[in-house]
Amino acid sequence: MNSSINKNTNKTVYKYKTTKEYRECIRQFVKMNQTNYPPVLFSPDSAEWDEETVDEMSYDEEAMSKLLDSIYLKTKDNALFQNIYTIAAAKMISQDHEIGLAVAFSYDYFSSFHDCLTTFYRAPDKFTEDCSVYIGLIKKME
């Protein structure tokens, strides 16, 4: 088990009601580093940006890419995650499981997907077709 992923599943539940709260949950889960935010965010022009634009731009692409790669490597051979990725990718008219992983991180699915990851990493034998968090995510996606 990758320790960086395990550390990211320590928080039991990610709940959000707004896009701002969702983005903050993503930043916390990914452990984004503010020093890696896009340089344009620190330019003089950014002083004129509204709060939502600044919040949207506060994103560590490197940390997100590394985490997604790590999660995919650990989950790509699991039949249940393959199903999640297939269903999620179809939302983008794709069959690419890596696209499916990105969709699973979207606003609509992240909280439930995180629950699946947490179960998978903490108790892999309990992450089955009958697992309530898996069933819940699949129902959301269908």
C-alpha cells in the first residue's frame, strides 16, 4: 500500500455543499502545496480577480497528477474499480479508465468515491459488490 495514498484516506468523510467547499476538500485530500499553484495566481493582475476565480486557480496540478497516478496504479486491476471507472468514463463518452478516475473525483462523485477508496485501502476484503459505499457510488453514477 502506498503510504501517501493511505495518509490521504485518514479523514473518514468529505462533505461539501458548495463548489468552494468541494475545492477545499480536494485540496486537503490531495495535500496541495500552495507554492505549486500557477504563477499567474501571484501576478499583479490577479489582484483584480474575483474570489471564485482565485479559488478555482488555487490548484496544485503536480500533486493531483501524482495522486491520481498512484491511485490508478493501486486500483486498476480491481474489478470493482474497473466497473467504477467504466461507468464514470461513459459520462464523458469515453471508455478510458483514467478518464473515469478523473470523473470519480468530480463534484458529484468525490465524496462517495473517497468512501470507496477508504474501504479499499483499510479493509480490502470488505470492499465487495455488496459493500454499501460501492453500491452507493454506483447508484449515484447510474
